[in-house]
Amino acid sequence: MLTDPYLTRSAPKSTGREYYHGQWLDNQRTTVNTGMSDHDLLRTLTEFTAMTIAEAIKPYGIGVSPKLLVCGGGANNPIIMSRLSELLTNWHVDSTDSEAISGDYMESMAFAWLAHCFVNKIPSNLPSVTGASKAVPLGVLYPAN
């Protein structure tokens, strides 16, 4: 799995179910063909997640003890958090909750920020990431009437 071409793409990048989906997993299982149990498969995917996160962020470590703050579901996964701490030696790994920013509310805070940007006409996209021709406020407002 660590030879997946997506992993060698340059940052910034983002993906999800549109790339890593059931068929991708079936292809991996066919390639390995070990008759892996469901338990071992889930543990392998958890390790894959931790390893790819750690490798992707290592170049961005700043200072003697860089900090990684994790939010979302991964922050609630003790194996992922433990492995990130082990893989990122000399890093401080914790959840955003440790900084009084609820990881469970991070997505809603991001959408609130996007709404603020839209209402105040502040560009909220990064053309270098999205491929857009210019920076613009994102979103649309639909009045209740």
C-alpha cells in the first residue's frame, strides 16, 4: 500500500472516499493475497493511515520539538494517536482539544469561517491548490423567503 502513486504526489493534496474506497481495498487484498483476517486488515489500514500521515508531515516540522495537533475521528483513535507519537520522534502529538479547540467541532468552525468570509467578501480559496483562476469568497447565500 505504501507504493500507491497518490502518496508520491506533491502537497498540497487531499483525498477521501473518491480514491480510497472499497475497490481500492479489494485490489490491495488481491495483490497481497494472504487471507488476512478482518481484524488484521483493520489494524493494517490503521498503520497505513498513521505511517502516511507521519511521512507527509515530517518535512514541515519546525523547531526542536514540532507540534502536531490532530482533530476529527483520528484524534479519537488511540492506536493512530499512539503510532503518530511513535513515528514522529521529537514531535509533540496531541489532539486539538489540548489547545481548547474541540476536534469534534473543527468542521463546523471551518464552515463558520467560510460563511464569515462570504458575508465580508474575503477570498477563501487558494487558487494554487484548487486550480481556480483567482481568489474569491466561496459559497452562496439563499434567503429564507
